[in-house]
Amino acid sequence: MTHPAIEARGWGWRHAGRERWALRAIDLRVEHGERVLLLGASGSGKSTLLRGLAGLLGGGGEAEGQLLVDGRDPVAARADTGLLFQDPETQLVASRAGDELAFPLENRCVPRDELWERVDRGLVASGLGFGRDQPTAALSGGERQRLALAAVLIASPRLLLLDEPTANLDASATDAFRDPLARVADEGRTLILVEHRVDAVLPFITRVIAISGERGVLADGPPGTVFARDRALLDAEGVWLPGAEPGIRRGEPGLPVVVARHAAYRYAGAQTDAVAPVTLALCAGEATALTGSNGAGKSTLALMLGGLLRPSQGSIDVCDALAHRGRNVLWRLPAGALIARVGSVFQDPAHQFIRPRVDEEIAVGPLRAGLGGGAARRRAAELMDRLRLSALAAANPFTLSGGEQRRLSVATALATQPRILVLDEPTFGQDRRGHAELIDLLHEYRGAGGALCIATHDRLLVQGIADRVHPVGT
């Protein structure tokens, strides 16, 4: 008897400690060789479904219904399944690139000579341009994502699960991503893909499935049928649709509030600068986008402009109005003074979470800046309402979806009402509604005189809000 690649019958999952189900009432059947684009609003359970199919949900939660991979429990089918996580940093296990690609082959007892031949071929196919000895700790977020994808593909899994594989990739890397998708199609492997860049992957997709956390499967069928027949439904859900374009907002630049003069940064032991000397001003009422290829230094420059890294050379100063006791040097500001002046959003939002509840996380900054407890709680409540996080107030930040974590990180940065906001990929993991809401919120912040700096690969974000584009690494 031939089993389908995937079968779900009334399947659902509730994470430990959560009242609401992450996903339930999922009924679907996917045949071998199908290539499925999985759509849904942020927090609709897409990542949960992928982890369930990969056999990685484990204990501590509650399941209902049945979920099978090739007729087996997903745990028993792990050897035939490959999953690329939404956050590649949680997936990398080795300190060198070659070892990262060797790890899945070693688990499959591939002979040593063949193993290293396949590793070298995999590194070449990744297009990353480095060899086995490249330290993984030195890679940018986009480079880590491409390496993690190469490590998944090298084992040739029969079922390939990709969660936002292009989210941190520049335009050229996104174009290169078409090559592994084409190979998956040629080899007849089964693919379940979560991806907001719908237009980039449509040529390789044979089926579209849209899900809701509590209502199960909303739409299912060939791409042309779903995007025509169910367009109004998907639009109401706020998911990404082909041909999406942003609403364009512009600011009115004022005076500089942060000025970088020939500022550069070199990591300890490196032979070259991560950020070559940069001269740049961030102005009140203006949004500056930092753009460039993966590994160009955007995230490092964002940390410098946020006062979190001391330049190796040059200077970064705040205007006199933001000086603290006569100090203008940004990185020298005490923590309490810095948090009141600059809000930062890291590329990986989990790196900045320190409290066990969402509402407490948002209140940390205001309390640290000297705001009273009642006022801090009210500010947290306002931001949770604005960013659709109110229902998650008591949730642990680490249990949120990637899109929810990103909105939380933006809320924490805005909570102190800083004059400067430095954001690294703020729209990562957002559905179309969340993307538009963030642009509206940032436009309001800019309109009130805030200075925005955004490091991003998101073309729609740059088009929608950037007053000025500063290429990094060119």
C-alpha cells in the first residue's frame, strides 16, 4: 500500500502553558512529489505544523488528531525529513562551515571520503564563496540562513520543509535560491514551503494551502485557482498575495541627531573591517535604510549607530540636545541614558528578551528609564494593543511565533519613546497586515520627530518608508 507523503486528520497542537491552541482541525493529504506553498497570517501555526511534520514538537504540549509522514509517526520518519527553521541560528551546531554540512551526513553513516566530497560540492552549490574552515560565528544572518539551507539539502531528504528560507537574504541570494527549488522539482521530492515572497517561488509551486490557527484549512488548490477563487478570503486574512506593493509614506527631515564620522568596525582577530569607514547622519523626522548584500556589515553598523558597539576608528556622536552631562559620544552614554535616547531591534529578536512574560518585557525599558510602574504598564498595554499582542500578554516571549517575536521586539524598542530608533530587519516573519501596520507605526514615530534607521533586505519596506538609502559595503 502506498501512503501519501503527509496526512493530517483533525490534527492540532497546544504548546505547554498556553490556553489557546497554536493549531487545530487540520485535515489535509499531500502526495509524494507535490510542492506546497503554505500560507497563513502571522501566528496561524505554520511553523508549528512544520515542526510537527519534522517530529520536533516533543513532549510538554498537547496534541489532538493524527499526523503522519509517509504513513508513519513523524518521529519515526525523521531520517527522511529535512527542516529549515525560521531562525537559522537555532539550527547551526558546528563552529566551522564544513563541519556543519558534514554533521547530517555523519548521522547517516556516509563514508568519510564520500562525505567530504559531498561537503565541498554543497559549499560550492551554496554560492557562499568560502571553504570548510570558515567560522560559523563570523557569518551574517543571511549567510547563516544559506549555510543552514545547504546543510538541510545535502542529506537529500524525501520531505523538505522550509520555513521562511529567503527572509534574511539579499536580492542576489534570493535569486540563487531558485536553483535548489529547481533541483527539488527535478528530483520529485515533496516540498512544504512557508514564504512571504510569493512571486519568487510561484514558478516551483504546484499547490497552495492556507491555514488558520483555529479554523483549520481555509483554502487549498493549484496556485492559479486559489489566488483567483479565494483572493478575497486570503486578503481578509492579511496574508501575502502575488504582486503585493506597499503604501508609500515619506517624512520631512529635520536636524541631525546622530552623526557618524569615518566610523569603522573590525572584530577581534579579523583581517578586514566588518564595516569600512562610514560617514552618515541620522536626522529627526527621517527614515534611513541601510541596504547591501549578506555579510556587508549592515547589522554591525546598526549596532554602532545604536550605541551598542564602540567604533574601532572614527566617531559616532549625538547632538547636544541628547548629550548626557556634557557627553556626546554615543557609545559612552550610561545604560539608563542610552535606553531613553535610542531604541534598538536586533536581527534576532530572541537575543533581547529577558523577562518571562510579554507585558513585562515591554515594561522593562520604561522602568529602567525611570518611569513609574503604573505608567510603564499602561505604556506596555498601549503597545500590545497596537501590535496585536494583547492576547499574548502573559505568554513567554520565547514561545511566540517568529512574526510575533518581531512585533514584540519593536514594541520594546518603542516603549521608552526614544528619539532614535535603530531596527534590524523589523518586518521579518510579518504577514501583509503586520507589514502594513509596522509601516504605519514607524511613519507615526517619524512624524513625531523620531530618527529612524532600518537595516533591511525588504524591498517593500524600503519603498514604503525610506527617505534615504545608504548602501553598506559598496
